[in-house]
Amino acid sequence: MADQLKKDNLSASAAATSVAGDSPSLGANSTSDETSAGGGTPRTPSAAETHWEKTTLQKTLEKSPERQKTFTTISGHPIRRIYTDADLAGWDATRDLGFPGEPQYTRGIHSTMHRGRLWTMRQFAGFGTAEDTNQRFRYLLAQGQTGLSTAFDLPTLMGYDSDHALSEGEVGKCGVAISSLADMEVLFDQIPLANVTTSMTINSPAAVVWAMYLAVAEKQGADWKKLSGTLQNDILKEYIAQKEYIYPPEPSMRLVIDTFEFGVKHTPKFNPISISGYHIREAGSTAIQELAFTLRDGLEYVEWGLRRGLDVDEFVPQLSFFFNAHSDFFEEIAKYRAARRIWHKAMVERYKAKSPRTWALRFHTQTAGCSLTAQQPYNNVVRTAIQALAAVLGGTQSLHTNSLDEAWALPTEFAATLALRTQQVIAHETGVTNTVDPLGGSYFVESLTNEVESGAWDYVRKIDAMGGMVAAIERSYPQREIAEASYRYQMEVDRREKIIVGVNEYVSEERALDILQIDETVARRQAVRLSKLRAERSQEAVTQHLNSLRNAAKGTENLMPFIYDAVKVYATLGEICEAMRDVFGTYEEVAIT
């Protein structure tokens, strides 16, 4: 991080001093710098641009100086006053931009993009009991949502049953409480899984929750080979950012690759992982860090899959990605475009992939939860709309828009509906879906895409040199980089160098919100349900299958069939996770020093 800060500062310094001609008063964002704002790219202004600077621009600045000496993205990346063809020296539209649906996929992975099919509108939902969330699911589908996205509560995320002592006070509070197949059956009651795509935000116990989902689908008579959806299942980002891990990295990665192998054989249309930059950004990373760490996580999963003996063109097309949509409009668009280019290059050059399905990076986007403010919460509607528009223009395949009240609580039905309507207005009223990649060819967007891509590759090379992402995590490298970036940004906010409307500027009286309240009756209902389940199931069968899982965990077999068998006899999530804790142990993070 210190190296990157020095690089940014040098770039800003160059922008302030390397001015062509005799116009030093043009300031830090002069257009005729010898290098681009990102640093390192040669830049020679045209005679016309130099003339404009000395005449039109100079006169304007003498009468009305710019608001500040330097301008940067929200991530601190320097931004020039104006971008011209001088910022794209050697750039060739056919070679470097290309066409949508073709490598390098800068303009999108489909040739018609949203002209042919709109992105999946997948609102994140989950609270209380399975009955409560099932009702919300069915309501959102009736309002025009086109995919389900499931939030689980903290005990579920950590592999504990709702009646475990460590679950007290957290049951159903930040998502739905799921402790057994019985809960999952209720969660998807009257929702035909063969006809809807479902995303499940679950990581360390992902294999267990997925087994429950597959069991429900089987009970509904659905063909597994036709099921579509996404399991988050990204354990690397848990160690980096979200911290909801159970086991050490090695056995955790084994479980992830088990789901890859199982998915290739049994669920070819289901994505067994959503490699998530979202949480990395929420932890305070810059856009470039989010991009670099997410894609390097993806490469790590590819490496481990290959070691298992999987074919790159067979399992990689089932890997999907999940990015944040923050508030710096153009930086976010550049990030998505750069992501597709980096992934294509890595698949072709590192892994010699032959299939275009392997080359093409597919991603879901969620607007930035960390940008939402408790102060003046209705401002969050505006923030979310702008962030969602960036995701659409960046070519997302799927989108969740946050609700205005999420800095206070889980969203109310009203707030969730308004968030969904935001997507629908963008899709049907703005015209932005009428052409593919409408910002393609923009001097600014193309230059920023190049700079974001270059910065991400720098990080990827550093992590490669460390021996990969698992090794980097064990050295706390990405954790430290994110912590430093987060601290720097907060200092900028505290100094009012970055303005957050309603927080450090334009402060006004607050308007009270009606928020969703989750009380302790959820925990009591869950405890009763679990007690009844344990009394009615075959304890002998549960014990037998848990012992089989323990024994398999000691060896090298794929654990998904053993987990599935345990789920089918109604072993609980906590019991299954505990059986693997007995073998794998638990993980404690090394403190960053």
C-alpha cells in the first residue's frame, strides 16, 4: 500500500508540475501533462490542445480558479481535467476495444448485451424464520423480481444451529435462520426451483446449505441438471475481508473444490461459487484492490481445481463473480471493463483455455452498502440509482439494489420495493439499454480502464511472487492493504476532502424511519422447531451419517455426497459443521502488525 501511495503521490506531483509551454498557472489538472493521470503512460498533447490551454482555458482560470488543486476518484486515483486522444497513444479501437461478445470482452460478454436480455434483478432478502423470508420472496417475485437472493443470519453463516448458546441474540437478525432441511423446505415452499434462479450468500457452511437446496429441489421433482443459480462459497474473501470462516484455509479450500467437482458432474447450470469483491470493497479497499484481490482469488480457485484434476474448460465456466458498485461512476465502469479483460488474458495465457465460455467473466453486482448513510437516509435512493446505473453501463449480468433503510436495519417491504423499482426504471425508462457499451471509445473511460487494469495486474504479480493468494492471506498482505486504504479514505472524510452529503456537509434535521424489527420470538420459534425435529427424526441414522462424514473428512474423498446424505436424514447444519470441526479444527487469524 505504501508503494501505491507513493506512486499516486508522484503522479499527482507530476500533474502539478509537468506542464507544457509557459502556463504553470494551469494547475494540477492541466491537460498537457507529459504522463497520464495514472502515471507511466506517455502523453504528448496536440497543437490544438496546447492552443486551447493557452487561450480559452487560461482566461477561464484567471477569472475563476477550479474548486480544488487536484481531483481524484473515490479511491484516490488522480483524474485529469480533460482526456483526449493524447491519453490513448498507440491505442487501436479494433485491437484494444473490439466488439461486444468477442475477446477481450471489454464491451461485454454478449454481442447484444441488454438489448437482447435485461440483467437478472435479484434483490437480496432474508430475515426472521423461513416462513418470514418465504413470504418476502413470493412478494418480490410478484413485483417483477427475476431471481432470488438469500441472506442468512449470523449463526447460519458461522455453522451454528439457532438454539446453540453462541446464537443467542442473533437468530434471524441479519438474515434468515436455517438450521436444517426442514427449514429449507419451508423457505422455498410454493417456489418451483426448476423455474427460478437462486443465489445463496453463504460461505464456510456453503456445501451444507447447497446440499439442503438440492434436497428440496429433489423433493420438488426438479432435474438437478436444469437447476440454475449461484452459491457464494468464496472462502478466500472471508479470510481477507468478511471474517465469517470456520476452518483453516487448506480444508476450507478442499470443501470449495469438492463443490466444483460435484457441480461439474451433477449441476452443470449452477454456479458453485461467486468470487466476491463486494465484501473486499465493503471492508474499505480501493476499486483497484477490489478488482485485483477478487480476480487473484479467482485464479487461486482455478489453480486448486486444476490440482484436483478438473479440466479448465469444464469447471471454470461455472465460476461467477460478484462486484461492488460504489459511487464513483466512471471508476466503477472502468473496473468492470478491466475485469473482463484481465480474466480473458489470464485464462488464455496462464491456463491455455480453449472455450470462449471459460474466457468470458460473468458477474453479479450489488450497490455499495458501505456508502449508505444513517443520516438523511432518503439520499440513499439517489446513491443507489447512480451506482446501479454504473453497473448496467459496465455490463453486469445480475444486479441487487440496496434499500434506503439498510444503514438502520434490514429493509422494509416498502424500501425493498423502491429498490427494485430503481432497477426497473433504469431498464425501461432511461434508454441506456438501447445500445451496447454506450461509453465505449470515450477518451476518459478507455484511459481509466487501462489504468485500472494496469494497477490490478501490479497487485496480481505481487501476490504471484508470494506463492498465491492463500500464502498472501497467511502473511496478512491483502488484509493490510485494505486496512491502510480504509484508514486513508476515512482521514479524507474527516478532513472534508471527500464530501458525504448529509454527513460532513449539508447536514440537516433527521427524518425518522419506520424500520423492520426482528424480535426474540424468532429464536423461540426456531428452538421449538429444532426440538420437534430432533424428537421425530431417526437419531441412529443421523449418528451413522455424521460418523461417515467424519471418516471421509480424514481422507481425500469428495465430501459433498456425505454431506448430502446427512442432510437428507435431517442432521442439522450445526451438527454437520461440528463433525467437520472435529477433523479440521478452527481458524484464528494472525493479527496485523
